Amino acid sequence: MELKNQTSVTEFILLGFGNKYELQALVFVLFLVIYVVTVAGNILIIVLILTDQHLHTPMYFYLGNLSFLETCYSSTTLPRVLMSTLTGENHISFTSCITQFYFFGGLAAAECFLFSVMSYDRYLAVCKPLHYMAIMDSKLCLQLAAFSWISGFVGNTVTTLSITQLTFCGSNVIDHFICDFIPVIQLSCSDLHLMYILIFIFSILFMLMPFLLILTSYICIITAILRIPSNTGRQKAFSTCSSHLIVVTIFYGTLIIVYMFPSTHSLRDLSKMFSVTYTVLTPMVNPLIYSLRNKEVKEALKRLPKMCRFYNNCNFFLIRPLSEK
């Protein structure tokens, strides 16, 4: 990616959450705990899905994709925030800022599509259970997951390239803790009319349309659940979908508020707090909700030590004859 020579601003200053030492120390400890829990929890879910045969289903295939995505998602932002709060170094080069936005924005867009794919999977499981496995075969699973990843990064490539065409010749202070789209372009000296049109179009494509698909899927799911005659059947169906619905509500609610509502100076701090929700808290909430509320995941977690001992015994018997030679 080649940057224009007319760009006079070569680095940005991320204000983060303030300059008070007490606040910086609190932010560092809090975000460090969140990052460790996020990475450990999501990696644990990936390991469970890969090693436990009972979790080799479409739903857990998408959950594994989501866990891997959110591990990468957190790793594009939180390490930089932790380093900045620990050392006080809040400068970031123009190239590094654009790179961070490219991966952060691409992963966020991919997550929007992946959530809609997961809701479609739950729609088929609840509303068309007899045809579920025939429709949601391994080929379609791979195609839908690939579509989510590719669409997210292709769309964000257009957005990132459009930022590199802007001229930055004024203030270089970003009132945010990451290089997000709106705080960055607001520092540009260029005409932003086309950029705001781009925001509107991409907000519809990457947020509103997937959200409407999710909403439609869950309206159909709830309608189908209410037709189930037994209370036990209704409770089982609700428990299957409630975890996904909780994560989606938190993610989309904050994302839509930040990107689709007017950005004003008075709402800047509130917008920053909402950004914390979808950039920091949602990746941590995902493994906690799925592990604490999902019976199959909890049973797989109980079987994990036995599987580890089995693999260790296999390795012992394979290695021992070689060592005896």
C-alpha cells in the first residue's frame, strides 16, 4: 500500500482514556485481565471444538471461526493499548495507524457477516430440523464461513484505500484509544463529503443488512418455538439460541450507535465507551457466555482432561520403543 506524498502528517497521537496516572494504571490492569481472559477463553473453545468429536457440527464450526476471529480481533487493538498505558507512549505512525484500522475493520466486518451466518444456521436447526443436515453440509459451511471472511476484508480494503487518498495537514490528535474510521477521517483537510457517503453505504451493507437478516431469522425462530407443544422442548430451543442472541445484541447495539448515529462533540466520550464494548468486551463475553450457558461445551470441558491423558499415553507408547533403541 503506497501512501501519498502530499500527506504531511506522518504520525498520530492517540489520547486514549486520559493522562491521569491512577486512571492509566486502572485501565492497564483491567485491559490486561480482559485480554488474557479473551485469548485464553477463545483458544479453549477452539481446542474443545477441534479435539471433541461431539462438537464437530455446523454450529460449533461457526463458533470456532468466531473464537479465532475474536482472538485476532482483540490482538489488533489491545496490545497497543496496553503498551501505551504502560509506557505512556501514545504516538503511532500513519502507516501503523492505517494497518491497525485495516485489520480491525476487516475483522469487525467479517464478524458482522459471521453472526448473520450463525443466525441462519440456528434458523435451519429450529425451523427445518428434518432438512438441517442435508442443507447445512460441510461444503455450505465452508462457503458461508469463507464468504464472511473474504467479504469483510474486501469491503474494508476499499475503505482503507479511501483513507490513504485523504490529505492530513492539520491536527494529528485522535481522541480515541484505537485508529477507528470516523476519528481518523475527521482530522483530514480534504473534502469528506464522499467519505460520509461511503460510511453510509458500508453501514448499510456491513451492519444494517446483516442485522436485519439476524432479526428476520430470530422472528422465525421465536415463532417456531412458540408452536412447540411441550415446555421442555421450548426451553431447549430457547437455550440453544439465547447465547447467540445475547452476543449479537451487545455487538450490534453498540456498533450501530457509534457508526449510524450523528457524531457530535458532546457524544464523543459516550461513543468512546460504546467502542470499548464492541472492541474489548464482546470478544471476552463470547467464550464466557458459550461456556457457561451451553451444556455441550461444559460436557466437552469435562472430557478434556481424559482426552489429554489419552493423547499423552499414545505419545508415550509411540516414543518409548524409539528411545529403547
